[in-house]
Amino acid sequence: MKAGPYAEIPRVDAYEKVRGRAIYGTDNNPAGLAHGAFATATIGKGRITAMDLSEAQAVEGVRLIVTHEETESLQPARFIMQHGFAFQSYSPVLTPHVAYRGQPVALVVADTLQAAIEAASHIRVSYEEEPFTPALDSEGADPVPQAEAATAWPIEDIAVGDAEAAYAAAAVKVDATYTMSTQHQNPMELIGTVAAWEGEHLTVYEGTQNAGACKFGLAEQLGIPAENITVISPYIGGGFGQKNTTQSQLVLAAFAARELGRPVKVVVPRRQIFHDSSFRPATRQRVRLSADSTGRFTAALYEIDAQTSMHDFFQSEHADTAARHYGYGAFRSFARLVPTDTPTPGYMRAPFEHATAFAIESTVDELAYELGMDPVQIRLLNDTKIDIVSGLPHSSRHISTCLRRGAEMFGWDRRTPEPRSMVAENGDLIGMGVAIGLYVGAGGPNRASIRATRNGAIEISLGVHEMGQGIRTAVANVVARHLNVAPESVTAILGDTRGVPQMLTAGSWGSASSIPAAEAACEALREALDALGTNAPEGASPAEILALADRDELSVNAATFAPGQNKEALGEIDTGHVAPTGPVYPDFVTYSYAAHFVEVRVEPTTRRIRVPRVVSMLDCGRVLSPRTARSQAISGVVWGIGGALREAGEVDERYGGILNADIAEYLVPVNADIGSIEVGFIDEPDPLVNRSGVKGLGEVVLVGVAPAITNAVYHATGIRARHLPVRIEDLI
Ligand code: MOS
């Protein structure tokens, strides 16, 4: 690791993007392209008994209709949490079973998209209906203790000390329950696939966070060798966890293209994505938190009911993070999963931590008021250097610094503690709130291959995907610094299975897994250049050395692992699987941290909530690309505002499915909802987690924004919001 903060460079793909030259997955239109559209289920659950395709087949331009009767040769997808590649184990159109309303039941392929859509609307399906359970609170939604749920990676409840006894004996305590609606990520780029065969070889263009899973998952489902498949995903128009895994359309597009002998494009419309992709599960959390009279937390009891599907256990990791918020004297968790007749929920940006922080950080705020303590002070008092669960030290934990610097930047000392004590000139109630957030510092193996040419170009292939977060810019900045070249001379080949193996980019481990490999590759290239024996002057660029050696180019490979990992982890990524490790490493525990400070203005009569000002201070280890990091942080705050005040999937209890399945009615913040957002970074390299000093940033930025807002709303109004999103009617 080289010393000193990284310089700020512009986003390296900015010009490509603004000129429309960045080619996204379904921007590709191979010659002879046909278009697919789904017909979808209109019942909550049941079985297809008959399908009348005659009207659909009569639509001009229709070439193929794929139903469960044609797909017997295809293997069902396997769930990622069972060491598979898909977001769930259930595969629509591969079976007559209907698992939830809105799932695909047939794929129509036609010469034009219009013909495909029209024909899909003419498919007549007869069903045998079954009763269904659409939501966490529906009748028949029965919790299963997570410790008893059969999964590939079992998660036990946590017990540190005797939390029940400590809670019972405590002087001050709070017992509160917090609930959250389902939330749905809505990347601008829709889910979609372009599948094109050339003889036995299949090329897939798809916006995905996991080109490796697309390749190997597809090989498994189609029953063909993985080396016959290329997946190309250089840019993604937002993923946020929705594109972690294979989706329903992938195998069907590939199958239809093979059947037809033509490339096929399937773009899943927004309304269908709401009904047949992963989402943030609804949760019910109960927190019992106690303290002694000085404000030290003596015990936390954390219970969660998290939604899953009938066909899979999407595990809850909420408690793992809850246990790391503070140095509680004792801690106990109880996690339960609640199966519903829905797609399997999944990873949506800060998948567990956003909900956990809402419950924990709200309870801490309640306890601070019980004690008459300042909300920043109580958090500083309960910080810890040791992870109470494992007994290991934290590799780096700068949350107290985040709180102090954030408080100063925000002007926290201007806050008067009493609820309703701050009023603006126009009569708006002013509230100021604080909350912290944390996110696992995961890492993983990665391969890198780097090539330097005599004309000055550096090409590096890494197992990571550019989904807009700025990894291409971070890679360019790191490689430029290590090879003493300009960032513009660096080309990164990402999300492309023609390069090194492509592992899932998620869990905020993109930088922590790929940047160490990039650095190792730069080091290996330096050594290989030195071995040319040119006696080049100190600081010579690779091109200068190659010229002295009269060589056109030089390529080297490298591989790196996270602490505690060995070569076996490479076997996982080489076969399209995930191989993350952390936050608990052999000798330490690693998390990233955020402290968010929020000002709200609540209009006293209508109770309209505004968020004019947010200050966020972040500890993500080394910052690799200041500009894109700042952009990530701002985006996390914007999402937190949406998560707190706007976002909710409205489940249709009568028929199943989601009522507000579009971004007109699934509300997200717009420009008018956003005021000033100031972000800052501690920028201290983590000394242990990897050679680059990098933790993770993409998700922690969102964690804790929601409770900082609801805590500010309490300060403004004296009303405690215990459900997200907070609506005007909650404050009347
Ligand atoms: Mo993320 S929600 O781990 O892509």
C-alpha cells in the first residue's frame, strides 16, 4: 500500500456515459434479433391446468411461445444460498406451478416487441387456485426459528452473557417494536437479457452484478459446458442487489434463441420486475435495551421476524449487525423467518443493516431521552474496541471520530434537547437527529491480469462489475498511482467472462476484493519489468521500460485472498460462486461505519416532513476515488430519505401481488425532496483487512439515515415513528 490519500480524478467513464456510448446489456441488437415478452399469472397461487395459445399465435410476427410444456429439458435454477446461482430456487415457466401473482407463465417471442406484448396479452390460462399468504402479517404467515431453517450456511442466534437477567435488573430500559414494509429496488436499467448463439456458443449481454453466475448458472440449466458461454456486462444501470444472481428471463431467453435460431432480447418491464425479482423483506423487530444510571448499555435483546418465501429461506443477518452497534454488557438475539407466497426476498442495498439500524438506533434515542442524555454522548459512551460476539478486536473502528467530526460539521451544539423546543420563523417544527450505521467489511479472493504495451496502454482485467458505483475510476486511480502512469491510459475489463473469473460484486466487497488484486498485479508487473534488466531510471513508466527492452508488451497475472482464505476460495470464483469472508476474520473483526446527522422541518398543521440538511461522516478505510466515493455517499443519503419517508410496496391482500408496481406510485425521493447533503470521510486505511486498507462504502452510506430522520422527527414533534415509511398520518 502506498501512503497518503488518493487524488481526486474525474469519473473515467463519464464522457462515454453522457454521450450515450456506454453500451449496456440490452442496448445490444445483434442481426436478426427477435423480442420476447412475458404473459404473467393472474392468481395468487395454484396450478396451470390449461393454456389456450391460439389467439396469441395468430398475432402477426409471433415466432415462438415458450410454456412449461416446452421447457422439460431445462433444469430448474438453484438458489444462491444453497450454493447455486439464482435469486431463488423457483423457476417460472419451467413448471405448471404458480408460486405468486405476477410471475411469468409464458414467454412470447416475435419479430417486434409490440407483437410480442400484444400476443402475450392474448394467452388464455386456466388455473386451479390455492389459498395464499401474500405478506408478513397475513393470516397463515407462520414464523420459523431461523436456527431451525435448513440452509447451506446456518446462522445461529447470538448469546453473549445473560441478557435477560441483565435487562430485568436494569435501572433504565426501553422495550419497543419497529416494523418496515417491503421495499423494492428500482434500478434505472431494467432486468433483461440478449442471448445470441453462434453454433454451440452462446453470448449473453446482460446488466448483471454477477457475470460468473450467469455463465455457470446458465450452463447448469441448459445442460451445456460453461466454456460454451460468454457473458458480457461492462456497465450496469444500477443493481443494488437485484442483479446479484440469475433471474427468470435468462434461461428462457437463451432457450428461445436456441429454439428459434435467432438472437432473442427479453427486457422485463418495471411492473413485472416488482412481481418477479428479489426485494427487501418486510420486517418486525423488537428491541429491549437497558442501561445503568450513567447510560452504559447493560443488555440488548433483539428479536426479528423477517419475510422469506415459501420455497426458500432467505436468511436474516440482521442480528449480526445489531450485536456490533455497541459494546453492550450482554446481548441476545432471536431470528425468525416468515414464509410468504412471494418471490424470495433478497439483497437490497444494506439488505439487513438498514432495517436493523432503524430499530437499534431508534431504541438508543428513546433510551437517551429516558436518561436525559445527549444522543451523541450516549453513543460515544457505548462505543467499543472489542467485538462482544467473538471477543476479537476491531481492525479499525472510527465511529466515535465520525460522531465527533459529524457533530461539529452539523452544528449539533445548536440543538436544544427538548422535543418541540426548536421552531423556525415560519412556524415549522425543527428537529435534529443522529444515528450511526455499520456494514460488514467483507473481502474475497480475486484474480487479476494486467498487460502493459509499448505505446503506453495499460489493460487490466478484474473480477468485479461497474454498476455505476465508480469502480472503473477507482481501478484507474490505483493502477495509475502504482505504475506511475496517467489514469486515462488505464483500461479496465470488468464484468466480462472473456477476462478473469467474474465473481459477484455485492456486499460492498467490490473494492476490498478487486483492488488488492489490482495492486498485486501492478507489483507483479513491476517485478517482471525489472527482470527485463533495462536499468531504466527510477520512476520510469512501463512503456519506457518496454521501449528500452525492445518489447511490444508484457502481461502478468496475480491472485489475492482475504485474511484467512486460501487457494480453495479461488475454486469457488472460478466456477461462478461467491467466496466472501468477513466481517469475522481469524484475528479481528472489520466493519465500515457511518454517523448521520439530520435536520427535519415539520409543517405543524399538515405535518409535511422536509429534510433540508444532512451531514454524514464515513469510515470506509482508504478512499480510492474521492469523487465517486462522495457520489456514493450522497446517493446513500438520498436513498435513506426515500427509505424513511417514501418507499413501501403495497401488497394486495385480496389477490396477491403489489398494487403500486411502478415508479409513479412506488414513491422515491425527487430533487425537490433533497436539500443540502454534506459528506466527509475519515480516510484512514484499515491496517489489517487487506493490503489496500479498504473496507467498503456502497452500503454503509445508507445505514442509519432512516433512524437519524425518525429521531429528528421525534425531536421536532415528540412523536416516535415506529414504522417505515413514516407518513403524515403517523404524525397526527
Ligand atoms: Mo448488494 S445489496 O450486496 O448488491
